[in-house]
Amino acid sequence: MKHWATLFSIFLFATPSAWGMSAEQTFAHAQSAYQSKNVKALTDDASQLHAQNYLLAPYADYWLMLITLSSSDKSAVRDFLSQYADYPFADKVRGEWLKTLAKRQDWETFFAELINFKRDDLAVTCYSLEGRAKKGDLIALTEGKALWMSAAEQPANCESLFDLMQASKVLTQDDIWSRFRLAMQEGKIALAKSIIQRDSNLSKLEMKLIDVVYQNPQLALEKKIIPFKSHLGRALNLYAIDKLARSKLDEGLSTWSKYIVQFEADEQAYMWGRLAMQAARRHDAEALNLYAKVNNSELEKDAIAWKVRAALLDRNWTIVLSTIEDMQPTQQEEQVWRYWKARAYKAQNATTKANAILLPLSREHTYYGLLAKDELGEVIANPPSNYVPTENEVQLVQNQAAIQRSLELQKLDMRWESRAEWAWATKDYDDKQMLAAAELAMRQAWYDLAISTAEKTKFVHNFILRYPAPYRETVQTFAKDYGLDEAWVYGLTRQESRFVSYAKSGVGASGLMQVMPATAAWIAKRAGFNDYRQTMIHQTETNVKLGTYYLRYTLDLMSGQAAMATAAYNAGPGNARHWAPKKPMEGAIYAETIPILETRQYVQKVMANTCFYSNRLGTKSISLKQRLGVIIGDGNIIANDDVDG
């Protein structure tokens, strides 16, 4: 048995040259050696790939460096980084080396190399702040506050930074409780527990109360399981009331009224903001009354955003304007709030102020940019024409080494590495080079990459590349069969998959139009697709047929209103109807007040895409505001394209 094991080992790790392998086969062998951390085999493979002058030979050196990094001396790592400075993986190696240096507390080498590091890596950021603090730069600890106040789990090494912050009293008890509350809001219970362990006064029994409240917040309130005397007890009761109000607003408000006196002033302000936001998300008429109980300055970012949305639902432009003006400067600069601020000015006949915001916004090729154009009417000039890259420009891009590696990696189905090479190659391109690269991607049928590359231009654009129309015959056929606007079908498909036929979402939606398997089976049965099998969902023609059928179905359910039908396609017809108003509402306000962030952004992007595709395909030109229409409660559409505001 031992003899056969030895022979098998010799066979498995024999050098590819001994087998007469091609460069591609040697490369695959090197991958296997890297995955099994076989340094000897990988070293041999790397040597062979270089002897074969294979384009991707440096990747074998990269893999070898990764698995030997902890034992490599500084000169070897620096030589590698110098040799492969023009490769995207060099900075990944640099990042891993920085982490190794920080673990060794070699801060001198760490900071000398850090200036060359270009990637975003939270672990490296935490090490950097820790190192600065240990070298006497206490401002670094203050900068760590931004990393602390997050509901996301940070890399494990960040805890060392947080320890320093807490020991220096930069991280206060209030900071600990604020992040604990944030983690609980997001349902990150394990994170919440680790955060609160920084309060050394808590007992194990008190810690168990976190699970009790999380598992059944309503029962914890009814049975009065959690005492109000401690900070933890009040925090958990706030969480329980908030959770109750999400599903049963009236019960949440009633419970809050009974217990409000048990809480301190800042806790009361926090809870009023949460309850007001829950009411706004439910489109409850009491939302603004609840918001009136707390100052805008005491509202969290999401809560103040929903106050604006509640005011939009109430057509109260005075509150819209004053609330946006009370946002933090960075939030005010977001496109959404620039647009609605301009609309509020316009509603108050402050046209000059409105246009001062709308004019620059209208130059941004986005949903809010299109809405800004609609508000300006004839003031805005025609959109810029497409720049078409020349053959020479495309060839110059294709000849670049990084692009060649990207093409080769894609051929080997190494999509992540291929995209990394592409991003590295194009990072410093000007607009014309970017469009030449997008054209090259289009020729490879990399539609998603063509789109993302073309979208990066700042001054010179090509909307044919931004909004490609592949599978035109198939899309036209089914759009016509089901009486759908072809531009809308393309706008939705671009948002769903960016024309990647093998795309699959986290919840199982598949294909170009991201049809759920259960929905596909229901459509097939309803439409009489007798030969349908689940494996057919990725077939282009079948997927588009299923998707367009369902889109027609949602459009009919929503009485011809495209914005609601788009919401229904993403979140289900029941939700789309539930979000509709009881009295006529501007379609842009309907879209803006969709409670689910993913669906809200989805509807906005699909409707904007549709406008761009309409121009791209030369179909009937309809403004975004007209496409959004005016919504009424039963899903019908009103013919006029404005509503009294």
C-alpha cells in the first residue's frame, strides 16, 4: 500500500514538462499546487511556465509568494513587488505583507510600505491606526471612531485598536452603547454581544437577556422580563419596542406610551425617531406628528431621510425643505436630496434657487438627472452625441499586456482575476480610452463589463455602449407578442442581469430577466409551456419569454402603470399595490417612498434605463416624469403627467 501511495504522489506532483503538457495545462497544474499549498510543485510549475513564455506565468509566482509570504525575508518581498509593480495582484501581496509586518509590530517597515498601498482594506486601516497610536499619534485613536460606529463586523485585528481607544477613553461608554444599539437594530446579535462585553459591569445573567429579547421581543415586553434600571435593560426594551412597532405600529406606540417615563431624555428622542420612521415606512398618516416630537438634529441618517419622504407623501414642501436643510452636509449633497430640495424650492415659487440646483444635476446621466431635465423643460440643451472609438484606439487597448491577460483569464473561466486585470488596466484611462475598452468588451460579448466601463466616462460618452441591446430579435419578438415597450424590457433586463445569461441572484432568480424558479414553473403552467423544464431557465429565448410574460402580467395587474409593474416584478404584486396611495400621487413620489431600499432603487434605475433605451433604440420619446405617471390607489393611471403639489 505504501509503495502505491508513493507512486501516486510521484504521478500527482510530477513536473508538467515530464508529461509534455501545454502551457494552459501547466497553468492548471500550478493552480492545483497552489490550492494544496505544495510549494515544490508550484515552484517547478512557475519555472516551466516562464520557460514556455506563457502570458500568465507571473500568476504562478504570485501564488508562490502568497503561500511563502510569512517566511520570506523583506528583500524577497520587495523584489517581488518591484518586479510585478504593473500587475493588479502586487497590491494584494503588499496588503498581506502589511498585515504580517503589523503582527510582528514592525511599524517602521509597515509605514514605509503603506504609502504604496492603494487598496481599501479595513484590516490594514486598523493596523495603520494602531501603529500610529503606538508611535505616539493619538489623533489616530479619534479617527478610529468612524470604524467603530458600524453595524458591520470589523476584521478581528481591529479589536486591538478599539482596546487602545477604550483604554485612552476615546471610546466612551456612550459609544459602546450606541454601537450596541446599532447592531441590535440590524439584527447582528453576535456582534451586539461582543460589543457590550466591553462594559465590564455586566453579568452573565444580564448577557442572556439579549437572547431572550431577540427571540421574542413582544413576550419580553408583556411579561416585563427586562428591568429598566440598568443601561442594558433600557437598551433591550428600546429594541423590543422598535421591533414590535415594525410589524404592529399601533401596539408599539401604545407600549411606548406606557413605558416612556422609564427612559432618559436622549433615549426618548432616539425612540421617537425610530417610531416616526417606522410610521413613515408604513405610509402612516401619523408619521409627521411623531416626527414633531423630536428635533431633526437628534435623528439618525435613515430617520431624517424618511421624514422627508413622509413630508412628500403629505405634499408638505415646507417640511421637505427644512428637513433637507437640517441634514448633515454630506447627506444633503446626495442626488436624491438635491433633487427634492429643488422641487421644494419650485413648489414655493423660488424658481431661481430651484434652477441653480437642477441645472448641474441635469448633467448627471442618472434617474435624478433625468428628473431634473424634466423640471427644466426647454431650458436644457440636447444631450451630447456618442463618441465612437476608432479601430486604432480599440487596437491600442487590446495590445496592452494587462488587457491581454484579462482576455486569457476570461478564456480560462477565471472571471474574478480577469475583471481585476481589466480594472487595473483601465484605472487611469481618459474618457476616449475608456470607451475603446468598452467597445473591446462589447466585441467579446462581455456586456456587463462593457456597461460598467462605459459608465465611468466623465465628459465624453457613448450611450450605445452604456445601454447595449443584445439578443435584439428575441427581445423584440416577445415584447411584441406581449404588447410591451421594448425599451422597458431592455431597461429591466439591464438592471436584472446586465445581460449575463448565467446570472443567478442570492435568492435563486436566474437568467437574463432573473426569473425565480417557482415563478417560472407557474408561468409555464399558466401560459401552456408544456415542454418546460427547470433547466431551461438559463436558455436565452426561454428566459426572455418567461420574463416578458410575467412583466405583462404585472402590468395588467397594475392597470397599465409601468412604475408599479416594475415594483411588482421585483417585490411582488401585493407589495406594489400596498405601497400605492389612496389619492392621486406623482409617480416619482411613489417610487421615492417605496419602503424596501432594493426595490426603491430598482424601480428608479429601471425607469431611467427605459428612457435611455428609448433614445438608444429610436422608439417613442417619453420623459421620465411621464413614464412614472400619476398613481392612484387601485393601480390605475391618470392621463395627465402632473399632480398638484
